Amino acid sequence: MMTYSFPYVLLLLFMGICAFLYEYSGDDEEKRRQVVITSAIGFMFFFGFRGYIYSDWILYTDTFRNVEWGDLFKFDITDKDLREPGFTLLCLLCKTFINEYVFLNVVCAAIFLWLLIRFCRQFDVGNIPLVLMLFIAMDGTVIVVNLLRNSISIGIWLNALVYIKERKPLPYFALCFLAITFHLSSLLFFPLYFLLHRETNRWVFLGLFAFFFVFFLSKASIILSIVQIFGFDGVLGSKAKAYTEILVNSRGLNPSGTLEKIALVMLVFLYYNEIVERCRYGYIIINCLLMYFFAYYFCGEFKTMSDRMSLLFVFARWILWIELIKILMIENNKKLLAGTIFLYCFYMTALNLNEPVMEYDNVLTGAKTEAQRRQVFFKIFEEDK
């Protein structure tokens, strides 16, 4: 039953139709532009004017309600209620115009959408509705709904990737600094300037994926491995072992998601040379996919860290699926792959976005109040405990 996921499935169908219309508009640039605008309006209506959905809105509503101009000068990384100055300034500006949390949602969604479209233009990805369709099904919904600060920092970094290819460190690091003002996790982007442009080959790509995946399946522990390498024992060693057993026993594989990732890896392996030849930023996207697998599988024992880190690089899955559709020469094969991807996205959207906290409503058509959603949230939280 798609009790809670039905609205997300409808949005996915809408984006799928827009992607189809874009692809079959021929060389009519005006018609394609209208399709992109239509999909962008649909995205903004759905995500920008959403109600109190998922979980992090609890923290963001409190932040928005209590933020003051003096908080701009209270940036402290040791503070558990860390407020990065860029996001703090954005909240203050929003409050100045319209003192409603939903307005912050609209602004954040608009900024992220603009950054995402700009990134797609830079990487020669024309079919924006297809990107948005993949975005909805492959972790993008979580990014835009639950991670307001992180969504903007990710969007800024995506627009910095072109400077890695062009070997322009100043604009790259400047954008990374800007991203840090929205989310501290952007510190991870700095060293990537020296890694993501590296040219490898299909066998290195396949070997690294296999290593990360097998490491995950082996239930080995990074912590326990370090303890054993350095010979720590006693209380530290015992605690590390107990901690590790709890973590690795909680690991699990999503069968459908795993099949999709393996299929993507095998197709990238087969068409590796074509991808790097036809795409100016092919090596960067493929290396970002490897970073995704590193975060998702190699760091799998730290579930929260693994989930959050992998979201930084999940865009590589969206872009590479689109590149693979373009590469296929036979029209029927293109249609078959595109159809399979759509069905997979339909299934994963219906499966993964079907939780009570994801119950969708829209402030333009009538949404539950904050107090009502808080009751639902804390009731679910207590039941989970």
C-alpha cells in the first residue's frame, strides 16, 4: 500500500512525463525550455510549499524562531547547537521579509533548484526533468526535505566541480568556503580538488568498488582493524570490540538498491571509455561515484556518517544513468534502459517514502499545523523507542 508515498509517486510520474516530452521535442529549443520550466514549477510547488515533513523540521523551526542578528558572530564548532553564519544570515533575511518557516522552505528549495540546474548546464545535461525524476527516487527527496543547510552547501559545491577540471584552485576553494558557511561537512570538499580529476581506468574503478563492497559484506570494522594494527588492548580494546559488534550486526543490504548499484557499476565498467570521451567531466563524475561507494560501503559501520557522507556524492548516480542512456546507439536499447530506470524509480519511491513522518501536505492546498505534526512526530518517536 502506498499510503504515504502516493504524492511522491505522482510527482515522479509528472517528472517522467516531462522527461519524455523533453526527449521527444526534437530540436525545438523553445518547447524544451517550456518543459524544463514546467518541471521546475512542479518541483517548487511540491517541495517549496511542503508542510512539516520528515524529521529535521523540528530543529529548523526552533532555529528559525529563535535566531537573532547577534548569532551571526557566535560561530563555534564546539557548540552542539552549531549555526553556520551563511545559513544564519539566510534565516534572518527570510524573517525580515516574511516571518514564517514555510518561507524559509521556499527560499531554500529555490536556491537548491537553481544551483542544481546551473550544475546540469555546466555538465551538458539538458534533460532537467529526467535529473529531477532520478533525484526524487535516489535520495534527493531526503536532501531537499530534511537537510536545508546541507542541500545548499551541496549545490554550491556542485557548481565548483568545473574548476577542478579547469585546475582553478582559487574559485574552487572560494566556493568551498562559501559552502562551509552553510554546512560544516563541506570541509570534506577541500582535499577533493587534488583527487577527483585523476585519470584512472575501468579496472581500477571495478577493483575499488569490489573492495568497498566486499569490505561491507565481510562485516569487518575500521575501528577494530586500527586497534589491532596498533596493538591496543585492555579496556580500550574490549570497548572497541563490543562497540564494533553492535555496529556490524546492524548492517544490512537493500536487495533492490544493491542490484541497481551493481547494474550501474557494470554498465559504467562496460562503457567506461565512452563516458570519459563524450563527457568533459567524465573522470570527475566517475570518481565521485567511487566516493559515494566509499562512504556507503566502506564507512557502513557508522550508519549516520555513512548516510550523510554518501548523500554528498549521490548526484553521480543520477548523472551517470543519464549518460548511459545517451551512449547507447540502438534506439530500442535506449528505450529499454530508460523504461527500466523509470520502473525502478517508481518502485523505490513507493517503497522508501512510505513512512508516517513523510505524510505529504502542502500549505497552498491545506496543511496540518506545526502543533499537529509535532504530535505525530513525537508519537512515532516514542513508539520507535
